[in-house]
Amino acid sequence: MEEQFIPTGRGGEEIRWLLNMNMPRSLKQLLESVEHQCRHTGEIGLERASDWVVLEEAAREGEVVLT
């Protein structure tokens, strides 16, 4: 079986992603299929939120924004 690469932060913890509205929801499905934790702004009521609101949400949840 091929080894999977899962990006980690400096402390070795798995990176959690917040996908911004311009990212396809299919990317969320792809990331989840290889065991990444991620959310999409369109699924959490932030589809029309400003960049600052998205960044604040990601910071509060310990996520990295993918845009």
C-alpha cells in the first residue's frame, strides 16, 4: 500500500482546512477522501462573508484558509 502524505503544522498536528467560496466543493470531497479535515464557507453560512470574517472564523477554529 502506498504511503499517504498528510501535511502537518509545526507541532506535528494535522492541518485543518477552510475552503473559501471560490474553491470547488468537489475539492472538499477530495480532501476528505484522503482523511483531511475541512469545511467549505458555502456550507457554514459564510458564502457572502468578507475575507476578514472568513479569516476570523478560520483562526477561531484553528484552520488554514485555502483560497
